[in-house]
Amino acid sequence: MSLAVVGSVALDSIRTPFKSVARVLGGSCTYFSYAASFFTPVKMVGVVGMDFPAKYLCELKGRGIDTEGVEVAAGKTFSWTGEYKFDMNVRETLKLDLNVFASFSPKVPDSYKKSTHLFLANINPGLQLRVLEEISSARLVACDTMDIWIKSDRLKLLQLLKKVDILFLNDSEARELSGEANLIKAAAKVKKLGPEIVIIKKGEHGSILFSKDWHFVAPAYPLENAIDPTGAGDSFAGGFMGYISTVKKITKEEIKSALVFGTAAASFCVEDFSVNRFRKADRAAINKRYKEIRTFTQFKDL
């Protein structure tokens, strides 16, 4: 089994009511890969600029993340500056410099093209389609999207959704895509667009997975210190896809487990800036939180 991901690699500057950091490692592809690497090696497709610190590429490789597909292009790395207030569910973009990411043209190495699992992180749906065409043998394809693509490139997004198995999106994006306010109705409409499974992320309120004839609700892991939620959604997807890529047979119970592993991975992400918390964690720590989530969601039969 092998897992590939395409997305952004960035240098983020983040402000919260508690602390600020500058030019730390970020991007959808990065957070996904760090979370997934607790379970399996990952193959990354992305682009960085000449200013991207070499130590970050070395660190990625040290975690079993294949960076052959990460192009180093002339120019500066994609950078994002954002601010969170006391309500960590709301963030404001203060500055966005696409830099080399503006002309990103994914280059998929030949060694990636037989990957069995593929995650198309949040980038232009036209680029997601191109990568999917090159890794066409993937048994399981999942993708993420956001409101800007739903509004500005809807036709390409709809074309993509016909080809994916799992769609990750947040509650506002589910409503935007479906035109339904109720999330159950929204998920039903989105599933008709192609994905067999729709996973709606609700931040600190957990997530809901909708399949053909069943659904599953997972709470967020309760944290005393939530420092920075940047990348939590990508880490959630990374934990999910990292785990599901290791199972011999995808069953209803394994899908539920993947959702909880995604929840556990995301909980580590928000406990520090960038990927700092992942640097101090290991698979045993992920397993511990998985078991804790199972414990505090169990109750006896009626």
C-alpha cells in the first residue's frame, strides 16, 4: 500500500491572543503528510521557493515522507499571514503571497504513479484532476476543497467529484456546495455528485461521516490548551487516510476507526504552532488518544 498527496507547502506567520510566530512550516500538503506519517510513508507533490529552509526538507524525509515530488522553483515560497481571536473557529487572513504557488504545475514522479491511495488536498480542482489522471490506478481517492473553488471553479469541481471516493469539507462548504442549510440534507445532495463518503468537519465540535446507508459522528478530542488550529483539517484528513491506507480490507468499522484516528491526529496539531506538536509525538501517543476517545464515547445498551 502507498499513499500520495498533492497540495500546498507554505511558510506561515500566525498571530493568536497568546503568541505570534513568523515563517513557520505550513501548508495543506505538509500538515497532511506529518499526520499520515504516523501510520505509513507518504509521497508529497508540491512546490517551494528558493527561500525554503533546507532543514524542513530534511525533516520531512526523516519522517518517511518522500519529497521527490516537491519542486524547488525560482522565486519565493507560498506564504500566509493570519490572525485568530479568542474564538479559534474564526480566523482572518492578513496577507497572502502565492509566489511560486501561483504558477504551480504538479510534477508527479514515475515512482508515485502506482500509489494505491491518493489525497488531493485543497488546491485548484483543475490541478487536482491532472494529478488524478497521472495516478489513475489509485484504489481510494479522497479530496478536500474550499469555498473559493465552489464559487469560482464549480464546473471543474463537479467534474472532480465524479471521480473521487471520499470528500472532506467543512459545514459552511457543505452548505455552499449543496444549497442546503441542514447538514444531513446537504450531505445527501453532495453524495449524489459522486463521492461515496462525505466527511463534514466541524472544528472543535468534531465531525460527521455520511456513507450510503449509515453515518457516524465523532467528537473532537477535549483539549485544555488549544494553541493554533491552523492545519487541523489537513491533519484530520492525514490521520484518516494514513490509517485507512494500512488496512487489508476497508469495512464500515475500519472507516469509523480511521475517522477517530483523524480526530486524534488533529488534536495534536492544535496544541502548538506549525507541526511542533507532531515533532514530539509518536504512534503510541496517537493510539492512546484513540483509546481515550473510544472510552468517553461508550455507554451501555438500553
